Amino acid sequence: MSTRNNSSLPPRNGQRAAQKQPAKAAPRKKLGKKTKPRGFFAKMARSLLLLLIVAILGVLGYGGYLYWKLDQGLLDTGVDKPVPAGQSATVKPLTMLLLGTDSRPKHVSYLTDVIMVAALNPETKSATVVSLPRDTYVELSGYKKTKINEFYSRFKGKEKTSGITAEEEMKTMMGKYLDIEVDYATVLDFQGFRDVVDKLGGVDVNVSADMCYKDSVDGTNINLKQGPAELDGDKALDYVRYRKSNCKPKTKASDDFDRNKRQNEVLNSMLSQMQSFGGAVKIGGVLDAMNDNMRTDIENEQLKDMIATYWNISKENVEFKPVTGTWRSPYVYINETELAEARTSLQNRIAGISGAATADSQN
């Protein structure tokens, strides 16, 4: 059994080993329905948490507007098929798997840099969000022992022969890992993060330390100074993705757990923006940015049911359960106590067993 370790993860050097992919980008499509291919790839980021909350909380906070857009067919977000009997979000707790892939224009990849599972309960109007480190070492019966972020890529490579989508395979695997049934999968495009921040007019943060990193290959130019700052989409993306420095003088390196803290900081700033009068005025642009950068297997009618059920959910009723562990290259060996607590929290949320949100939901 692993024990908690608060030491920082070392920065990675060199290129990450990844499954070989075609030189050209695979078409983006809605899960469960065919669409025209889009030749667009997002720049690498570690910011799925922010988009998740925009999707689940911020947008639902303006439910009437989104409901109207869905009802009028102005948002092509979900799947056009009926919700199975008894499965409506108005009466049934739902679980969602959220994935974010590390794809860049010159680095096509299905490695999932962010893996999260959310459980929402309609009776208590509350949610639990569990996040797992991308380098988590997984030993699970029936599956290869490997990093958790490699499974989606492996499943993608087997879709044609298995006849099962990678998203369905991930739902099955993650459900087994967390001892729950996963209802839906959502894949979020990192480009949407920058778009949403810009639509909100920026975010206010307190930069924890100087951050400097440059890469002429993909145009990265991170140059942030310690102290209070108002960041636009590009700078906010730099803030949450910063890992190491190659500048002179070098700035302090950052690990996955530090980045999670910065994501939470930006998240709270985004929520504050969205809950303000100015944010309410800008919500139309936020929704449009999301619509361009999100795909899911949630039915359109289910999306409307979710909005009708959770439109007034409070961020105080959202419990964040980030699971940490011990870094021993090249894996993170999960803290088994934290993992057990995360499983229990998801199960309790589904069962409607209420409990106070952890301090993570406030940070």
C-alpha cells in the first residue's frame, strides 16, 4: 500500500514516449454520431478541470439560456437520441468520465493528460469530482499494467477490430477501477479553455512564483512574474500548464500537484467572473466557445434534463477529491487511502449520502 508523499514530481526531460499516430489529425466527431471532420488540434494544456467546471457548473448556472439554445437546436453538443426510460437526470444520479488529450499540431496523440470522474445527485443537488494523476500506475484484472493515460490511446487503436469505441472501453475500465458504473463520457478540447477565459474578459490570480519557458517549435512563450495578475486566455493557459524552465536564469520547476492547485485557483476566479453581472452578460460567448470545443455521448434531451435539475447548483456543494501518490519514475504509485476515499465519495454521492464538501472545493 502506498503512503502519502508530499515531495514534488521531478520535471520530465525530453520527448514523452507515445503510441505512434498518423501524421495527419484524425477527424473530430461527436461521440455516437457522425459529423464532418475538422482539421483543428488544440495546443497542449493541463487545464481540463477548468473546462469541466464551466461545463458542469458555470453553464448550468445560466441554465435558462442554455436550455433555450438546446431547445431551439442552436447547440450541437449532445447526441440526437432518446434518453432511456428511468435514466433522466431529473430522477437518477449520473456519473461522467471526462478526458483531455495531449494533442498539438505537430504531435497528434490520444494520451489523456487529464482523467476525471464526476458524480451528480439530483436529490441533494451536489456533485463529487475525482481527478487522477496522468502517470498513475494501474494494475487491473483483464488490462495491461501501465500508466492510466495510455488506455484511451490503446483503445483507440483497437476500435476497428473490436467494434467498440474507445470512450465505451474507457467507461468500462474506469468504472471497474473506481467500483462504480460510468454513464457518460465527455472529451474536451483544450482550445476551449483559452476561448472561455477570453470571453469572460480574463481571470485574476496571484502568481505563486516567476515562471519562464520558451519553445520555438510550438510557439510557447511562458513569462509570468510573481504577484497579483489579470491573465487573458493565453497567459492563463501558460499559468496552469507551466512545468519547467529553460530560461536564464531558470525559474523554479513545477510538478503535477502544484499545477492542480493553480487550476483550482483559476477555476475559482472563472466562477467568480461567471457569477458576476458582467459574466452573465458574456455567457452567450462562453457557451459558443464550449460548443465548438466539446463532444460527448450525452443525449440532447439528457442535457436539458441536467440543466433543469442542476441549474442552481452551488460550488459549495461540489466536492473535489484529487488523488495523489508517490512518484517513482516513470509512474505515480497512488495513495491507496486517498483512492479508497475517492471511491467512497463517488459511491456516497450516487447513493445520496450527504456530507460537507472538502476544503478542496473552496481552494
